[in-house]
Amino acid sequence: AFCVAFPLTVFAQSPPADSRGFYLGGGGAWSTVSVEVSGYYDDDYCGIWGCSYYEEGDGGYGFTVHAGYRFMPYLAAEVNYIDPGDIRYNQGQVLVEGFPGTYKGRATLDITAWEVSVLGILPFAERWEVYLRGGVGFWQGENDQRLVSTTDGSVLSGRNDADGTDFVFGVGLGFAPAKAWLIRLEGQTLTIDGELLYSKKDTSLDSVLFELEYRF
């Protein structure tokens, strides 16, 4: 899980008030899904957080755009759109109601999200800043699933659509090569409904964003 982020860096020659105002940006995104999986109850899987672990899918490449307003050097509000492209997730032993035996599943996910966030920003070293993101994400997704029987090789396929509103968190680093420009690197996590992957466990869309931002 992750995020990247904001406008303006405080320059030694510029007063803090210069950090206020609107900004626009965009860039690339690398994303994957993370799904909680119940483990076996032995020393190999049971730790201080319980007997479970997380499995990640095959990452996909996409894009992101954002617009925001910086109220002061340390606070901004932002709207983001992220399209991470196709993400693939391999499932192990799957039981299908009404069909005998177990199946190996492969899901192809198409997820997009609008995010509304507040950013807490800490400028440092004249051209640098770090920030924390917290907010909500309005996401929708499609899951094209293909299941192959482990006994006779028969194939089942289906499609699942879902949408929801969940929390988004992120942390990012920004560098200002010029007064009006900012380069951002962010890692963020958007929680999503596990039902999209036929799971009742914790599920999230985890992204790394690399963006260029212009501040007006």
C-alpha cells in the first residue's frame, strides 16, 4: 500500500506564503493487489499478528492525474484519479459450489479509483518535502476469472463487478527542481472489497506513483 504528493517546496529565498495555491500533476503508476490468506496453524505461518499472511498479484502499469490546493506550507487537499491497468492475481486451491474437487484460479482485474485526500507536508532542505496522505477512495472494478480443475482440467470462467468507498493512505517524497515544478514519488494503499476477488479477507490496491506537478 502507498501515495505521492504535493505542491511546492519551501525555498530559502521564498517566504512560506509562496507555497499556497492550486497545482496540477500526473504521471505513471505501478499497482498490485494484496489479499490476506489464512495460513496453517504451525510455526511456519503463525506469528505475533496471527496465522495469516498476504499474497500479491502480478503488478500492472497505468497512469494517474491529480489536482489540489495548498492552503499553507504544511497542508493541502487533493483529488486524484488512478488507472493502474490490468492486474493479474493467481489463486491457489479454490472450491466452487456445485462442482467437485478443487480449482486453480487466475483473475484479471481492471480497477479505477477517484481519491479525495488531505496531505500533511513537511518541507526540508530548501527543495525537498515529505508528506502523508489520508482520505477516501471511490473505486470500481471488474474481475475476469478463469478456474482450471486440478483433477480433470475442466475450465470454468466468470465475471464479477464491484464498487465501493474505502480508505486510502500514503506516504511520499517531493523534490522541486524549479520554483513552479515538483517531482513526487509516493507509495499508497487503497482498501477494496474482497468480494471483487471472491474473498472475505482484507484486500487492498497497493500503488507506487511517480509524478510531475506544476504549481500555479
